[in-house]
Amino acid sequence: MERKLNLKSMNSLKCSVFGVRYSVVGRIFLVFIVFCFYSFQTPNTKPQTTNLPVEQCLERQASFQLIKSISIDAKDIQTDRIGNLYIITKSNQLYKYDSKGNLLGTLNYKYLGNISFIDASNPFELYVFYKELNEILFLDNNLAYRGEILLNDYGISQSSAIARSFDNGIWVFDNGDLQLKRMSKNGAALQMSGNIKQFVNGNLQPNFIYDNNDQVFVNDSNVGILVFNVFANFIKTIPIKHCSTIKIIEDDLFYNQSGKLMKYNLKTFTQSEFQLPDTTYIQQISIEKERLFLLKPNSVDIYSY
């Protein structure tokens, strides 16, 4: 015969917890109390670090915080992936700052001529381009001289733009024969695109090259952004004109156009504009490692986001 236990009989069963004897019902009640205690404990409220995509951070305009305004008469700025800032003054002096605006180093090679561009995509080796001299100077991360290359010595007579290549060589656009060329730092020719007039129309004057280790983007203000693979084979033209500099972050191409920070998605082909904390007389914009850098007539402003 099946034996049934009623509440009275259950109360007659005893157990011991911490030396105290409890009935079965009492034990169930005790477990329930412990469960409730731990279930309703206040969770750990320590702030958690979140790595939001850069576009999500930039969309939160209210989160922009001015870190520092550097008073300087500059003509160009560049940043590296560590967050360092490089400023070229109108007198062709080069200054390096950290992401908080602290001065790290200076360089004065103005006797060489007009600094046209600095490639800081590798923070441990900078390329300083002197377009008028057709020359590239190589510096280490302390802005110390490491070498140079005279492009005239290697058959390139009219370079209009240069950049570091994915293998730490050189990309150069030669206006003499309208080719994108990849070369080593000792001058050896590695890849050539062929005359790109066969792919695009217009008066070509590329002013900026960007290598994201997958593709090469050649910016021409009048034609658009020409896209090549790492073997210098032409792929397509992105119809974005009149922008000064570009930067690729994941699938997004960021560019400065008339003082506005714009984004073009390389997969969806959609464009959007970000609201900046300051839109007065913006000459150049750069984003890097949760920092926004704005070049203005008499200053460079650094914001966190």
C-alpha cells in the first residue's frame, strides 16, 4: 500500500542545519529565504568599459568633451592609430602630441622646403613628403631622421601623392605617366597600375593615398576616390568629390568635406553626416581612438567621445 505523508507527519521529520534541528517544512522555508536573499542582492555597479563602434560614439554629440585647444598656426594635421597627433605649421615645423595634447617632440626641417604631407599610418615610422622636391623623408617615432629617398632617382618625376604601403614600402602616384606605383624604400619598382586614363576621365590631380592593408584609395578632388587592390589593379571609382583627406575604419570611409565629417559605408554605399561639437571655420578633421581632432585657423582642438 502506498504510504502518504500529510503535513502533520512531515512536521515530525527532523533534520539538522548548523547544529539546529529543523523539520522538513522548516528546511524548505529556510532554503526559500536564502534563495530570495541572493536573488535580490544589489548587482555589481562598477562601470563597465564598452567599445562602441566609432560611428555610434560620434552620433552621441552630447558626449563630446573638449580636452585641449592647442594654439598654433597650422596648415595640416595627421593622426596615428595610437591616438598621437602630428601638426605641420605654416612655417613647416612638425610637432608631435599625445592624445591628451601633451607635446612629445618637435622637428625643424623647414630648410628642406615645404612639407606637403605626413603619413603616420605606422606610428613607429613616419613618411614626410616634400612634393616640390619629389622627396620622402623617413622618421622614427621620436621624429629622428632614418633616411630619405629622391623619387627622381627612380624615374618618378612628378609625384603628386604618396603613402605607406601595406608592406612598409611606398605608394606613389606619378603624374608623369598617370600611374599608381608601389615601390620599396630602396627604389625597386614592385607594382604599377598602368595609365589610369583608360579607367577614368577628367584632369587627374590625386592629392591623397590611403592603404588599409586590403585596398588602396586614391583621392582626387575633381574625379572622386579611385579604388585599387594591393597589386595596383584598378577596381572602381567612388563618386565622392571635393574632400581633402580620407580614413577607413572597418567598413566605413570617413572624409572631410567643406568642414563636415562624412561617412560612406563601403558595403551599403550609404552616406551620412555627423554633427560636430564645433563647426566654425573647420579646415580639417581627423578621428582616431576615441578622439576627434579639429584644425581651425589658429588652433587644433582635441575632443574625446
